[in-house]
Amino acid sequence: MQDSSYKGEFLPLDKCSGLKLFKLVEIINNCKIQILLNFMLTEFKQSFKFSKDLRLMIDLATYELYQRVEYAFDNNIFVWQQLTYINNESNNWKYNLNNSIVSPDLLYYIDFEVKNKKYQIKKTVDSTVYKEITIQLTDQSNLNQFIYLRWVDNRQIALLHDEGIEKTIDIINNFQETNFRVLNKDAQYGTNKNIDNGFYINIKPFHLDDVEKKLLSNQNQFLLRQQNQLKGEELGRLFQEAMIEFQYSWCDHYMKYLPMIEFSFTHYHWMLALKIINDHQHKIIKQISLEDLKMLLLQVFPDGNTFLHKIANRNEVLEAVSLRINKDFQFLFIKNPEGLTPLHMCLGTRNYFAIDIFVKLLSNHKFYQHSFNIVDILPKLITTELPSLKQYLTSRVIQTQILHQYKRAAIKFHSRKHYAINLTNLWTEKDLFHKQYFETGKLETDVKIMLIDLPKLNIHADQTSQELFLALSKCQELDIFEVPTVQYLIDFQWMLTKQSTLYYLYLPSILNHIVFFIYSNFIINDDKYSNDFQTEVIFLSVIMTFQGYFFINEVRQMSFTKLNYFKSIKNLLDMLQVLTTSATVMSHYKYNTTEQYASLEFLPVMHSCSSLLLWINFLYFLRLFDSTSYLIRILINVFWDMKWFLILLLICQIGFAEAFLRLSEYSQEDGQFLSNIVHAFIYAFRMSIVDNDTSAYDKNVSQTTIWILFIVAGIIMPIVMLNLLISIISKSFDDINKQSKLAAYQEKAKIIFENAFVIPTSANKKEDAQKFITIFKKISSGSNSQDQKKLQKQEILGTMKLIMIENSMMREEISRNKEQLKGVNSQLNKLEDINQRQNLRIERMQMDMDSQFGKQSKSLESIITILTDPKQMHY
């Protein structure tokens, strides 16, 4: 601002010098400003650009650089000394300083060398080259081109890709990538303001309505802030900053800049949304234009809710909206100030109809436009087991333009699968990408590289990923494991989980088993302890060390999985094995003779149980290997499927046991072969496995009855029941065999959840949070044709769906037009009736008038004849 007053007095400035006093001020609030700088300058109407430390300035009229120096007569007033002058050798920067290709401190600027087609960072003072931006970063091929450059701070610049991916690089640290974000590039064309004053490259013509352009710009503001996963007060501050924007806008009428406030909504669409919500007959939503619907889906209303928030639990309105949305629609799917998306709200009310609609809508949503906001509720969505969830998860495997350029290569495979899984950045240099993920000197094949648009799931042992794998392990239907996305997620986490489980759990368990086996069978003999007491103490110490290690692991797992720890029988068996083994070894050490040890009956029982539990634990670890996990899964499932059969078998055995016991009780002493119900039950069980002892039947009190019972029991238990058991096992085997691959994936998901606590924290690197799970897939010509057929089929289905939607809309329009025509016809009929009645009235009036006129004319004629005839007058 220009103001000649200083410290309450006007400066005596020489008019011939042309100098004027200017003040650089900062607006603190609506009633307070702060003066940052007082400086002298000749009076021009141009604007200036200052560095953050206010030591340098660029005159945007001449694009020349000035340095601040102290005024000779007052230390608090400054003047500007010109450092650069117009030079014909300069390239582009003189014409693009208004696009902020100069650094915030005004020391450097980005220039383009036309001859070598290189982008350079030069010093503004002397235009010497400070850094050269590598060609790999600014590759201008059709599939890897960027739109603009901009300065983030004094040492970082950002490049925006044509696909909307922006990456930030550190020019000091060898151009290393430090951050990324995904923008809606449709809002970037045609205005400097919407792209943070970036340096435009390869601009394409793009025409948008002013309102739509503003709403898309607001969409970027909300998405960019919510990509950082803000919570609580930070999320509330986001809405305060993004919903209301204050700026100056040029007014042609007054020929000056006027203050203006822009909101994240328009009053018209706000009122329209309220009418739709209050319309209980749902007519308005079917009658509004597609253009209005597009605008509604981009609004953020005063309460921080979007239009989708408003209709989240209005199923009829939501269904009508979903039928009119096609793939080209852009809609805002964000969290409101309470941290809830429309899906969160529907899950809270268990509105599965609305959840299904939202999941279908999000299947067509663009890359990284919503996934970071709903990944926390993905486990809850898995538990619903909705059919549309498979479609959504499949749609999250995306091939970006950057990845599409890699069509032939020799992939570095880490397993026997036909694809490899790695963590990659969204926009990696070509040479670095080839070096890390492809092999040189080998036969190249057609490849397809895709990434999974589900952030945070690449972090091992993260709470969100663990909740996801817990939900997958509890799925009743295995169809969800047919989805490639689910398989990729499990395979990615499985590699490290398997390796950590082998090193930190399986290997110590094997060593503990070997030591305990040697200790039980060789160090301790059947009748007496070993005389080598020192060897026994060494084995005891080793075994107790292992038990302490296992106990710590169980405590860690308990704190990691919380109440879910007690829901797994395997965890309880592990803890029981630690306790029984420790008690067994300590009891051997305490009681130094076999007679003392055997005198306590529970100690040999405990030793037996600990040996059995060690072998069960060993069997359970075989789930880690593909060749044996299938068999362990069959064994567990067969036992589970046998539960009702075992109850039925138990009833039969108890029934026959009691029947035999009653006959044995009333027989003579030499004819009694059972003494109590326990012995009777064991006798019945032995009969079921064809272990029969009938020597005492002839001395029984009722020989006929006991032989009849024997025959009936022999038919039912060994023949009928065991054959029934075989059929149940066969059915279970067939069911598992049909879905063996899917069952194996579910077993892996369960192990990933159970053993996440053993994964070291060093496995998750800080930079991995910025990366995505990427799939490198080797494809053949046959699979190419199949993929093309699938894509063609999907396109045809999508086209048919659009045609059906358009037909339904046309039918509704025709029905509305017919109703309107009926109304018009009825009005026309009424008008015709009125017209006919009016015509009849006019005819009657005309006839009356004619008759009156005739009578009056006759009377006039008689009067005239009387007046003209003197004789008549006389009479």
C-alpha cells in the first residue's frame, strides 16, 4: 500500500525524485493489520513479488530482481537496488515469473534450455546453472509427461503428471522423492490460481463451467488435506479453511480489485438439496437435470456434509441417484467434520441396501479419490460379505499411465507364482524402475504392471491390516478369496510373515522339541534318573530358557490381539504347553528319585500331556508350507464337520453302555463284566471299533437280551455309524478339495493375523508409507486375448447399462410428457366447451338483437309515415 505518512508524520519527499513511500502490511484479522516493511520506490502501477525474508523483490512489470538496502536518512526505511537487467539471452523465465517458477527466497528459478531440452535451476542474480533436473524426471514421452513444475519451498520442487499424480523432489538431496499427492487434473487447466501458480508445460485446452471449475478446485482442497488422514481438531480446521476462501477479484466496472468470499457450495444447489431431502414422493430427484446432479455431487454444504451424506440413509433417493450416475461422473466422497463418510454412516445403521449401492458407485471412482477415507472400515465391509464387494475390490487393482508404458520386460520373480509383488512409488524414474524390478540379459515377455489402490495395507502388523486379515479369516463363504486383490494382499503380507514365523517361532519350537525329546527319552530313564546330574541341569536350563522365550511371545501376542487371543484354541494350547513343560522339568529337578516322582500321580500325567502338546504344536506349524497346509486344513475341517456326528455317536454309546451295565449288575459275580458307567462307556466304545469280549455273556442273568443287544450294537455302531462317519469325512474332503486354493488363502490370512507380533518393527520403513503394493504380472497372448474379451464384455455390459438407464429415463420423460399432454388436452376440451357455449350465447344475442332491431325498425317506419302524411297526422 502507498502511504506518505511515517510515525504519524508525512515525509518531505522530493517531487522531482519520483520516490513514494510504500508499506507492506499483513492482515491479522478484520480489524488489525501489521506493517512488515517500509520502503521507497518510484510510483508505478505494477505489482511486486517479495521473498519470504523480504530481502529480495521482483518487479512483475519488468521481471527484474532487486535487493533491499537501507535508506540513508532512516534505518527503518529501505530502498531497492536493481540486481538484474533485461537480457536477450534469457529464455523463458522472464515471461513466467508470474507462474512462480522462481523459488520462495527468489534466489533460484527454473529455466528450460531449448537446445538440449533440459530443465535447469539457475541463480536469479547471474543466471548461472545451479542444478540440472535429470531427463528421467522430466521425460516428455506420451505416457510419462508432466504438466507443470512448482516450488514447494526453497529446496523442494513438485512435478504434476498428466494423470494427476504430483511428486515432490529434493533438489539438494540428489532429487530424491520426498512426498506425493494425487490431484483432480480436470480442475487444473485454464487458471493459474488452481494449480498454486505452477509452471505450465504441455497445456491441453479444457473448457469448464466457472461454477464447476470452482467446485473441482474445492474438491482438490478437501482431497489433498484428507489424504494426510487428519483427525479431531485438525479435521475441523480443514473444513474452516477449505469451505470458505477469501480473495481479491478484478472488477471491470470499478477498474480495481474487490474483496470476495467464495464458498464450497452455491445457494441454488443448497436449496435444491434441501428440497430433494424433504420430498417424500421422490419426484424432484428424478426431474432435475444431469448438470444439476453433477453440481450437487461436488458440493460441501455449511454443516460440512456432502449431498451423499445427506441421502446416505434415504434408500429411495440414493437408488434414484445411483441409476443416473455413469462412469464420467465426478463426485466428492470425503469425511465430514465428525470423521464419517456416507459408508461410515450406513454401517452405523446397518443399512446394507445403501452400503451395496455405495460400494457399486465407488467401483467406478477414480484412482486415490476415496480409498484413504474408507480403508479403516474395509474389515467391517468384508464381514458383510456383500456380492458387490468383490466387484469393488477387483476395481481397486489399477494400471496407471505411468505403469502402462512398461509392456515387455523380464520380471524378477521371488516365488513360483506367475507374478511378483513389490512396493513402488507412484512415479519412479525409468532407469531406477528397470534396475530394481527387471532383469537384464534374459528373455523378455509381455508384462502387465498394476497397483492396488488401498493405502496403509502395505504396512506390516498395522492395526487396519490386522483387522482386515481377522475379518478374512472369519469369512463363512470362500468366494471372497477368488478376488485377485485379496490374493495379492495376502501374498504380499505372507512373504514376511512366513519368514518371521520360521525364524522367531518355528525354529525355536523345533529346537525346544528336540531338546525335550532327548531329555525325556535319554537323560531320564524309565526307572531312575541319570547319574550325570550336571548334564541334567544343562538340559533343564536350556528347556526353561525356551519356555521363558515362548511365554514372552504368548504375552506379546495377547497384548497384540487382545480378546481375540482367547478365541483361538491354538493359543490356549500353546500357553498350556509352556506351563506343563515348565512344571514337568521343575518337578523332575525337585523329586530326585523315580519313586518320589511316581508317587504324585498328576506329575506323570502332566509329562504325558506336555509331550503330546509339543507334537500337536509341531503338527500345527506345518500350515506354513504349501505341501502340508492343505492336509492340516482338511484335518481341522473334518473334526469341525464331525461335531454333530460325534454327539449322535456319544448318545448311542452311552445308551448301549447303560443297557449293558444294567444286565451286568444283576448277574452273578462270575457273570459281571462291567463295574461302573465309565467301564461301560469304554466297553461300548470298544464295540464301536469291533473290539468285542463276549466271554461273560453265557453267565449273564438274561442271555437272550444281552445277545440281542450285542447284535443291535454291532449293526449300529461299527457298521452304520462308522460308515456314516466315512461319508461325512468324504463330503468334507470333497468340499475342501473343490476350494483347496481358496481355503489355503484363508489359512494364510489367519496365520498373518495370529503371528503379526513376531514381525520386527524395522520391517516397516518410513518411506514405505508413501508407496503402493504393485503387481508385476507375466501374461501370454492367450491371456491377453482373454483380458481383451473381458474388457470388451465389461464395456458392452457398461454400455447396455447406460442404454437401460437412458431408456428408463426416456420412459419416465415420455410418461411425464403424456401426463402433461393429457392435462393440456383436458384444458383444450374445456376451452372448446367454453367456446361453444360462448358461440351459442353470441348467436342468441344476435337473434335477440335482430328481433329487437326489426321491431324498432317497424315502429320507426310507422312513425315516419305518420310524420310524412298530413292526413295521418291529422288523424
